[in-house]
Amino acid sequence: MLRISFSGSSVSDGTVKLEGKLLRPWVEEVRNHFLADDSGSLPRLDLSCVTFVDREGTELLRQLLRKGVQIGSCSAFVTELLRSDCK
């Protein structure tokens, strides 16, 4: 299960917080939250409550980082996944 919540006046100037497991079934839902606003501004991403990320979720996070999304907080587990060169 994955919970997605927002803080701020709009998605583009706030923070998207993910809680739970970022798994393949929710990757598109998360991606859509970052593509919903055409203003060019991207929200920050709070991953402090993410407990697990599968391969598809890891690739999504890497894509979001390449796009310019800033991660405000994340666990050591998620940090290692994003640092890993393994695919």
C-alpha cells in the first residue's frame, strides 16, 4: 500500500509525501502527480516514510531526480537504492 499526500498551496510549490511501499502498481500514479502541473515547477519529494521500493519504483525515483525533483528526506535504505548502480 502507498499513501500519497501533499503540503503547500499547489502540487508544484509544495511537497509530495509518500508513505509505505513504492511498488510497480503505484509507479504511474506517482509519476502523474509530477506531470500534472504545466508550470515547470516541481514539488519536493519526502520519502522519509517509504519502507520498500521495488525495481520499477527505484527507476521512477531516478527519473524524477534526473528531471530535477529534489528529495527532502529519505531513509538509508532508499538512499542506498538510489546510489546503487545495480539494475
